[in-house]
Amino acid sequence: MASPIRFVLSGKANKILDSIPGYRVQNHCMTNLAICAAILAFSLAAADHPDFSGTWQFVPAKSKNIGMMAEMKLTAIIQQSPTEITIRNNNAGQPQGSETRFDLSGVPVKNETPMGDKAETVTKWDGDKLVTTWTSPGAVAGTQTIRTETRSLSPDKRTMIVESARGKSAPMVMVYERK
């Protein structure tokens, strides 16, 4: 006798299984339930991540290890979807800003560093933090510089912290407040 599982998986009509009262209805209900559970799980996973969307003003007084950036008047405008984040950085006094795009599924994206160098970015969620690894050419020919940027929100979602670490140096911590 053939296994009933083979018939269920094949999706073909089966006289033995179809003769069981309510089998087809039960089978369709289970399929629909499984689909709904998968959609719910995906939705809940996406809901766990913070939404960085909005306009953010850089606050040098609350930031650390920022050097000459303390004089800058930066504004970051962030648009976020379930699959990507786009950040438009504007510096007061400059005619145009820069734009950076991060793919939230971990697919590498070509971007420019703040200094204008070409870089490859890989972004992924680590709990409620967004971690981006920037890989760009090093100062010495044939070398690479790797910088890790970790973006997070305060519990009240009014402050964004961007921590940027390279090697063993103390990280630069940029603090932004929602406008």
C-alpha cells in the first residue's frame, strides 16, 4: 500500500483520503493556517525593528570623539521601508548633501564614505540595532579599511545614536535628536 503522505504532498486527488469525511476541508484549513502563521511571524519580526524615519539634528555637545565635526550643523533625513533605509545628510552652508542607501537584508550596496571614497556597505539587524560594515580602500595600496557603524534609538525614540568604530580606536559617537 502506498503512503498517504505521498498523496497529500503530490496535491493529486486520492480516492482513499478523499473518502474520509471532511478530509479536503481539513487539509485546506491546515494549509491556510500555515500560510497565516508564516505571514504573522514575518510581520512580528519586522515590527521588532525600530523605525529611524524622520528628520534628525546632529547634537555635537552630546557626541563623543567627533573632532572637527563639533562645528558642523548636520541634518539627517531618513526614509525607511521594510527592505531599505535611505539617509540624506545635509550640512548647513553646503549647496548639496550626500545620500546613503542601506539594504536591510544584508545585500552589499555601493556607497560613498563621508570623505567621498568608494565603499561597500553590508547592513543587518542585531536585535534593535542596525549594524553596517563599511569596507573601503585603505591608505596603503592594496589594503582595506573596515569600519562598523551601529545605529540605535533611545527608549523614547527621540534620540538616535550612531557609533562608528574602526580597529582598536575609541569609537566616534554621534548623537542626533528628532526634529
